[in-house]
Amino acid sequence: MKLTCLQENLSRGLNVVGRAVATRTTLPITNNVLLATDQSRLKLTATNLEMATSCWIGAKVEEEGTITVPARLLTEFISSLPNDKIEINLSQRTTLELKCARFEARISGVDAKDFPPIPKVEAGIATKVEVEALQRGISQVVFAAATEESRPVLTGISAEFEGDLLTLAAADGFRLAVHKLPLAAPVSQKTTVIIPARTLAELNRLMVDQEEAVDITVDPDKSQALFRLKNIELVSQLVQGAFPNYAQLIPQSYSTR
């Protein structure tokens, strides 16, 4: 691996994938970030085994290659550098050399073949949602999801795709939040899944600088979901189980509004 990129772009990319880096894990390599050349770009990937985030940044690639290095160490070093070009070179099999202005570093990594494979979600239910509508929808319901793991389904957000409508719902046993939003591309069949609240909270963070519609794909087994933004992909496991029938809890009439 041999390439050059801008410090600003690399720092931003590391911040994008940083929330997906595992913090408490029995698999140490998930503390690392995967660096891989992808044609004329550098792809950064991090995973905590529940969620994986990938980000592509512009780079001038001279030699292809892949390596994983400690995410926190790399992020802190890159953020301390001036806004200049960074030369990245894999000098040995697992040693990454970085040069920027008068600064240099050598970081020991781990072979990329040991990094957990990122699930591919290519088939299944596919749709699009406008960024502004999805941001509003997530913000309206994510606070109501449970934080305790005693009832796993309540730590997720129910997402019902039907026609040109997406209904998001969250409940923690004490409160319930429901929000309906339009789909930019209708779905062919009704599908309901439970997306971890942490995933949607992270997606909300990633959409801050986005303007294009978000592509959403749910695999046929309803075990994984892919959220594709510009230069960013977020893949998440889905929560298995049945979400409570919340419709019967919503009053059909009221005397005061």
C-alpha cells in the first residue's frame, strides 16, 4: 500500500467510522480500523459486530493494499497533524508509515485478513428516503427506545415499510413515540423490521452533512439492513423478535388537543 491523501479528508473519514469501533470486546481486532485502497480512493471501515461503517475518501493511490491499525491511536495522530498532504506507506507487512510535513509515525497493525467480514446487503427490499424527512423521523422516536437489554426488542425501533410510507415506532414500557414519513421510492411489499436505536442514532449523526436521499436495503432474511449515503455505508444487524402491537395503545378519539 502506498498513497497520499489530505489530512482534512482522512481526519473526517476516521471521525465518520469512529463510532462503529468496538469499545468493550473479546475480539481485539475490532478496536482497529481497516484501511483498504479502492481504485482511486481510500476506504476506511470499522465494526463492533452489530454495526459496521465504511467511508471513502479521495486519494492518489500508487500501490494497492490493506491493513488494520488501532483506531484510537491513528485518529489521535491524524487529528494532531497540520492540514497538509499525508503520505501513507505499508513498509512491511503490518507496519504503517505516515509522513506529513515534518511529522512522521510508524504504527504496528494487524493483517487485514483477520478483520471480521462486513456483510453484503445487495438484494431484498430497497427504497429511498429524503434526508430531512428521515432526520426528523428518527429524532421524533429514538428517545423513546429502551436502553436496558432485558427486553431486546424494545432497544430497537420498529420500521414498517408499506407502499410509499415508512412508520417508525419506539417504546420502553412507559412511553411510546410513532412517526410516519414518506418514502421517495415506494416498496413492492409490506415489510416490518426492528432496527437498533443505536444504529439509527448513528445514522442521524452521519446525515448532518448529507443532501442526497438515503438508500435503504433490507436483506430477504430480515437480518441485516444497509443505509447508503454519499461516500458512506452503514450496515447493521436487525433485532429479532416481535415488536409490541402499539396501535391498540393509541387513543382513537380525544376531547382535548
